[in-house]
Amino acid sequence: MIFVALSLRELAPRLYYQFASLGEEEKNSEFCRIIQHLRDWTEAARQTTDALLLISNFSSPPYNQLGIADLKLANGETEFYLRLNLALMELFRADSRANLFDLDRVLSRFGKIRACNPQMHYLARMEWHERLLPYIADELFRYINALLGRSKKCLVVDLDNTLWGGVLGEEGPEGVAIGHSGPQAEAYQAFQHAILALKQSGIILAINSKNNRDEVVELFETREMPLKLDDFSAIEINWNHKHENLKRIAESLNIGADSLVFVDDNPAECALVRELLPQVKVIELPRDPAHFPDLMKSLPDFEKLEISREDRDKAKQYLENRQRSEYQESIGSLEGYLRELKTEITIRAPAQSDAARIHQLFSKTNQFNLTTKRYAPGDIEKFLSDSKHVMRVVDVKDRFGELGTVGLVLMDVADTVAHIDSFMLSCRAMGRQIETAIMNSLKQDYLQMGRYHAFLCNYVPTKKNKPVEEFYESQGFTLLEKRPSGEKLYRLSAADSRLDECSHITVTAEGQDNE
């Protein structure tokens, strides 16, 4: 990652010091020069580095040179900074390699007057006060967390004195504080709005509460609240230990417990979960619910560089997965269930617009991931354009709806033998033989059509990808070597390639190789 902190004082000193005396032509000329400078710089950086580019916006000064009268001026200082930052947003919005760092917002939270030490600026050209640096570091951590794929997937919430004020079993559905009936009720209402916003960004919501389920259902049905029971993809309402409920939530969603963030107001419950399930991040709420919303918004654990279509549909997809599970139970046999699902997959060459989703798959897919390589946006950009690699993404849909882009294959095709660098499938699509249908398509297109003599590939063990330890064996690959680390190397020749049975899946192959 390359972080560029922009200062108008350094980049355009006449604008910074003499804005009030400049004419419109000079302002517009400087505006265009700055934008072109950044456009040229990012293009040069793109050509010479694979790093993610993180570029700050411009922080408007705490005081305008013409005071409050500036707000009445066309293209005044206030408007100029807004236009400049808006132009930066538009410049980098569709760029998978470049992201904006909202310096102006960080300085606003800290306090713009406190953010600069005038003495140190003139003595040492220090743009920021040293007390500001931890705030900058915290914001940088959000980007790094997202880039490395370490963001959490699921927010698990308690109910009493968390989503509403009071204890449901004592107050009853009509007695708990939520809504617009007073300051406490409005604070809980705002907290629910903050949680709902997380859902819109693709975070899964779950409930873990010691309560009577019937009373909880009644409350959700009778009280007007931002959150509805259908917003939660996993619900554990019982009198069991909460760390046990958290395990069941992770299992039902087919995600690791380390993907959970648990929020509770009870210090004893929080301490117990921390001790018995340390991989779960635990957030103990403060006493005053007025601080709940800002606490939720400040968490770095759910940050993403971009929000994809799959993210926005995440809650709907988990609801459909629940419907699939119920349907499987009603069918009885696995074969009949798979046949009646009417699964359709599309294997296609990705477009540039898929870059954000591809990065998510590389950074967050753990269980069905044969090598678990973590590629950065710069790497992905190269894979999309060079002739040495072939990338395929896999879209899936069935009778219950669209799962979205859930699979990815990356192959190095620089030689007469194709090397499968990465093969992965989202946990939401596991257990349906989709992986076999993908491999059948690869065998047909690259081996049986005579384009390559063989596939080479490897399995690299991790703590989470045990379910695919024997995947290549199951697909007819020959084990060449097993190393002390547990890594296994495989080969499949064109002559030995066979297609495995998965006739219940309809496969469509689209697009051409990027060669």
C-alpha cells in the first residue's frame, strides 16, 4: 500500500495563502492542474508498482479567508474545496487500484484547529500535530484490515438492554424502551439503524439471547422497530450458554467463529465468551445507550474497500440458504434434493467490474480454497490483462434465487502445461457438486480440446481448508509428491482426464481467454 497525504498548502501554495485575491481563471487553472497532476501521478504509480494506492482528499481550512461571507460566494473557498474533493471521488471511484482516504473527515473528528501545530509547521514543515497521528493510524488500519481480508462477516447481538432498553421477560413487549417515547428509547432506535446499515453493506446479522422465543417474536411483530426478525440470518434464543450459541451460529452460517463479532451489555457474559471462545471478537457495550450508535460506526472490523452486488444481497442469500436446507429435509434424499434444486452455473471470463468481488474471494475464501493465496488489487489487475494467466469466475443460481459470483479459478498458462494456481468456492455454494461441474468444464476446455498436455496443481493445507484436502484425488488427479509441510503436488494428463457425474447441474461457459 502506498499512502499519499495531500496538502494544498504544499501542492498549491497560492491557492492556500492567496485564495481571496485570485481571479476565477486562476482558480480554475489551478483546479485543473491539481486534478491532472494526480491523474498523471496515479498512472505513473500504476506502471511502476503493484501496490494499492491510498490517496487523501484535501482538508478544508478551519477558517475561510473571507470569513462567513465566503458561503455567499460562487466558487468561494468552501465551494472550491468541495468541488476539488468531489472531483477526486469521481476520478478514483471506478479504479480498483486507487482508493480515497478521507483525511478531511478524520481531521473533523479530531478537530481541525488542534490538528496542526503552527510552531512545528514553520520549524520542521510538520503538517500534522503528533497527537493526530494515532487517529491517522486508526483510519489507515481500516484500509489495511479490508485489504488483507481480515474484516468480520457476522454481527451477533444480544437483545435485552442491547437492541432495546429493559428486560423483555420483566417489562413485556409493550414495556421495553424502543422508538420515540423518550431519550433512552430513541438511543436504542438509533442503534438499530446503525446495525441495519451494516446489513446493507453485506454484514450478516444474528441473535444470541437468553430469552423466551415466543415473547421475542411477539415483540418484533407488535413493536415498530428498524430491525425485523427477517433481518437476522441466524437466531439462537434460548437459555443455553452464549458461547455454545455462538458455535451453533457459526456452524449454521458455515463460517468460522473468528468471523463473528458479539455485542452484549452484560460484563459477565462478555468475559465468559472471551475466555471460552477467544476467536470471537467481543464488544461490551457502555452503560449509556446514547453511545451505542457511534461505537458501532467506529468499529474497524466490518470495513470493505468496495461493496459488491453480492454484499448487498448477502442477507437475502442466507435466507435462501435456510430455505434450501428446509427443502432438503422435505425431499429426504440428497440425490433428489440436488436434482430438484435445478442449479445453473455460468463460467465466464471476468470483466474489470468484477475486480472488487474477485479481491473479496481471494481475501476471504477459506474453507474451499486449495492454496489460499491472497492476491492484492494490483495482482488482480495484471491477471485480468496479461496473456500468461487465465481467470474464470463462476456465477450460480437455482430455484430459490441467485447466489451471485461464488467461484474462481486462476491458471498460469505460459507453458504447454497449465498450472492451476487457485481454485476456490464460497462456503455458501459447497456441498452441491458445483466444484465438480467447474472442474469438468476445465478438463473439457483445456485438456480434452488439446490446448494443453496436462494440469499441474497443488493443495496447501491451512487451519480451515481441511474439507478440500482430497479434492484433487476425487477429480482423478495423480498425486506426485506430499511434502513434510502437508502440501501435495498433483498432475492430470489430457489422456487421463475424465468427466465426473453431475448431470443435475446446467453449465454455461462464456467469454474468451485473455490471451
